[in-house]
Amino acid sequence: MGGMVEQGEQVGPEDAIGRVAILGAGNMGGTILAGLLRAGRGPGDVVVSARRPERAQELKLQHGVEVMNNVEAAAWGDTVIVAVKPRDVGGLLTEISPALRPGTLVISLAAGQTIASLEGNVPEGTPVIRVMPNTPSLVDQGMSVLSPGTHCRPEHTERAQELLSATGKVLQVPESYQDAVTAVSGSGPAYVFYVAEAMIEAGVLLGLPRPTSTELVVQTLFGAATMLRQTGTHPSILREQVTSPGGTTAAALRLLDDQRVRGAFVSAIEAACQRSEQLSKS
């Protein structure tokens, strides 16, 4: 297993990434593109493909990058990022397979697409890396988890780590962990947004104006997450520090325990993992 790569490292034309082709310029593809450019890569080092002509024109005007079709982009890139919907991955790889040059690194961001299925749709010996990103990559605070394929060498993994670190942190794990990763960090932002919704609505119910309740909740979540990261303290200890005996927090936590909220979260994440396993098999 590898380690974390911190967000914010600069990339440039002299690094090992080479020319990057992003196939599929939706939310995640667009996020990777913007992150690379913010991190210092020039528009001439990146090309994109987009299904909708208007999206292609938008990216060209906004970022100054060249837009190509899938086959042209795959032939041009040293690293090819597949950022289309999972159901479209097989067809896309079959389309671009004849155009891939020997040694081209293929990185898939599609959930549920196994390394075996990816390698089965590209030329024998092509290095492939499976990645599970998440949506905070939009604000350079993403968590991307990668698993290298059969033909990957250390330099391929290092290239992927450097590339993905432009939008957050990167962790390398065996592929057998990917369903659990999908359940915890891939789907994880939705759980946090769900809690935020509930807290905001509770504040409104208690008489707070919605903008006030929203600001209180957002800053509280941001502050709590920052404490977890910066202190390295176990969350149970941080929780105890807020919980005075017989106080308001103790009353709230007792009710959450009575309602088995902790168990519900564990069960929900298990359900997400099981669904990821089903998608991988199908």
C-alpha cells in the first residue's frame, strides 16, 4: 500500500506526466482539467473530448485547451483519463484501443469498473489504473483512491499520483478495497450533505432564519473537519471534549444513541459497499 500525496504540489512541463488526454468533460473530467491548469500545467499539455459540442466550445473558451474526438485524443496523450459514465467505459475503450500507443497510461475514474474489465478492452500490456475520486475535488479537497493494474510499473503509479494530487489527496490501495472505498469516500460527501441538511432544518425548526442556520452548520462542519485533520486526535476524544456531564450535548447524543443513528450509518455504508460489489460484477 502506498501513502498520501498532499494537495498543492506544482506540476509543469518537465514532470513525468507528459501529455494528458481527458476523455469525457463532464463534472469529474472538467474538475481534473481545471485542477491541472491551476496546478501549473499549460493548456497545450492537455486535450479533452466532449460528447456535446457546446460543452467542448465552453471548455475551449474557458481554459484554452484543444478539443479532439476520442480517437484523436487517445492517440495524442501519454496519459489518457477515462471520465465517462460507467456504462460507457467499455464502448469507449473499444473505440480508442487501436489508437493507443505502446506505454500509454490509461486511468479510469468510473465507479464499478474492475481492472480486469478495463484491461480486457485495451491492447495487451497497456498499463491501467482504477481510481475512485469524489466530488470535493471540485474545490481541490478531493480524496482519490487508486489501484494499479497488472502491467503498471512504479513510474505509472507515481504519474497518476502526481496528476490526481492537483485536486486533493491521493491514496493507493489494493483493488480488493475499492468497493469499501466507494462506500466510505466515494459516496461519503452525500452522507455529510445529508447531515448538514438535517442540522439546517433543525435550526429553522427552532426559529433561526435559514441563512443563519446554514452559516452556523457549514462553519461548524468545516471547523470540526479541520480539527480532525490538524490535531490528529481520535474523533471519540474530540466528541468527549464537547460533551459536558449532564449538558446539552450529552442530551442530544443520548437521543442519537437511542435512535441507533451510529448503527444506521454503519448499515448504510455496508449497503453502499454491497451495491458497489454488485455493480462491479455486472
